[in-house]
Amino acid sequence: MEITKDTIIGDILDADQTTAPYFLEMGMHCLGCPSARGESLADACSVHGVDVNQLVEKLNAHMNK
């Protein structure tokens, strides 16, 4: 799975639940909430003050291990 800033968080978590710590690390503690799961990475990063490009890089590196 190739992750972009437009990838939906729920899709990432469904593909690999071990990505959850990356979201918790950025302060997104409501991963079970339907609205959080439906957000794009860009939207979530904007709300939480996180650089979306850095998170995309981290998640892709994790997924490609």
C-alpha cells in the first residue's frame, strides 16, 4: 500500500494496525472514532499541527519493512 497525504486513516489502520502508534504519537488518541477513521492524513495533520509529509514518509517506511 502506498500512502499519500490523501489516504484515509481508517484505510491505513485496516491495512496495518501496527501503524496506530504513529497516530497516537501525533496526539490523535481517538482512532476508534468514526470521524477520525474517515479523515485523510492531510486533514488530521492540519488539526494536530503535524507535518503531513514527514508522517507520510514514516508510514511508508513502516509499511515497506
